[in-house]
Amino acid sequence: MSLMRNLNRALTATTGLQVHRAPTAPVVPKQPKAAPAKTAKRPTPVYRRPTAEDLETDRLLRQPVFIMSPVRSGSTLLRMLLNAHSRLHSPHETHIRRLEVDYGSKLSQRAMSALDLERGDLEHLLWDRVLHRELVKSGKDFLVEKTPSNAFVYQRIQDCWPDARFVFLLRHPVSIAKSWHEGDPEKRTYDEAAADALRYMKAVEKARQGITGGHTVRYEDITADPEKEMRSLCGFLDVEFEPSMLEYGKKDDSQVVKGLGDWRDKIKSGQVQAGRALPKDDEVPELLRPMCMSWGYVS
């Protein structure tokens, strides 16, 4: 007779109770963690394109300049050169397209609509006010903005400022991909960097095709002959070329902000440095070949 049976017999005689083995709980397989839900892309808000008459009341900024460029294409160097001009102010990347407006109540939305201001119109007023404030603080005449992601919303920027001027900055796609990879090799492999940078290249090319009257400049040309390229660009912007632009470091060394454009020693040198050697045709991956051909870097 087992110990358990003897124990229960004695307990029953004295207390009326018995001991029973607890049932084994079933093993529940561990469930994998659910992937975080992707945030839905916010649709472009409704807005109106201001007429010439509207510009007098709706915009403080006049003839702003937007540099449309992929990442790692030399846009920080270009803005530093332009910022050294006495009439041009080019701050660090402002990312104004990410400045959004929302309503605190249905009543506020109704009130703004009664003023003929939808959410997109309010955002445009905010964008304009922020950039105009920056320009006024500089004491100069024209603002130059160079955030690379602006290329994704070029149409909205053009609608916000109908008198805006656009500069398209190109660079060899392979050089862009290599620089994007080298900027954070642990974050992205070269192939990943090429695919990501290609999104920006395609957006810039779409903007080039969609905007008439812009000015195109190449990073390789700027580094090879900065005076020639700056003279040409100044002509497009209708300002006199100033030789001091080429020594931008002597004008202002406070414009480099980590995380808001290039901040490495090369850009901090204050002078245009030679660019890297152009990749050979056999170094061009198939992913980037169509863009290289479109931009005239390979035949």
C-alpha cells in the first residue's frame, strides 16, 4: 500500500479530508511577439495654391530657393558656399515638411474653414513664418533651404511658394550610395544604402521633370571648379558672384549642426575639398545603372 493511500486513510478517519496530487498544467507554447503596427501614412491635407493677390497676405517669404538633392550629394557644401554670400541665407536643414498642424476641436476646424483656411493652408502659413523668421534674423535678402527629403514633396513646396526657385544638385549615384553606406555602415549595408538612396534620386529626377526653369549643378563640377559653378548659380539667382563665397569657413563656422546635414571634418575645413574619384562603369550595380544613364554618368 502506498504512502499516499495510508496518509489519506488516516486523514479521513481523523479529519474527513484527503490529499490529491495537483493536475499538471498544460504547456502553452510561447507566442511570438506581434510586430508593431505600421503607422498609416498621413494623407496630404487639403490646401489652396495662393494667387498673385493672395501672396501679399499669405506669404512673407519672397522668392525662396530650394536645393533639391539626394542624400550624400554635397548639399551641405553647396549651402555653405551660398550662405557665405552677403544676400543669401542658407540655414541647416529645417525639415519644414514635417511641421504639421492639427485641430484641438471640431469648433476650431469649423472656425478656420470659415476663414477659408484648411489644414494644409495653416501648415503653409507655419512653414512660411518659420523660414521668414530665420531670414529676418540673418539680415539677408533671400533664403536657401536644402533638406533632401523636400524632393518628395516638391509639388507642395511649389504650390506653397509659387515664386520659389529650384536648384537641382546631382552626384554620381554610386558615389552617393557609397557615402550613404559609409556614414553608418552598421545601420545599412552597401546594397541597402544604394536602394534607400535611390528613392531620393528618383524623387529628385521627378522634380527635375516636373519643374520648369530650374538650375542643375553637379557635385563633381563644384569640387573641380567651384568658382565657375558659383558664378553660374549666382547668375541664375540674379545676385552678383562674390569671391568670398569660395572661402565659406572665414564667413561663418557656426552653421554645421550634427544630425542636420554633413558635420564631418571635410565640410568643417571651410574650403572646397576635392571629391572622390568617379566610379568606373564596371562598379555600377544594376540597381543604379538606369539612374547613372539618366544623369549622364554612364552611356
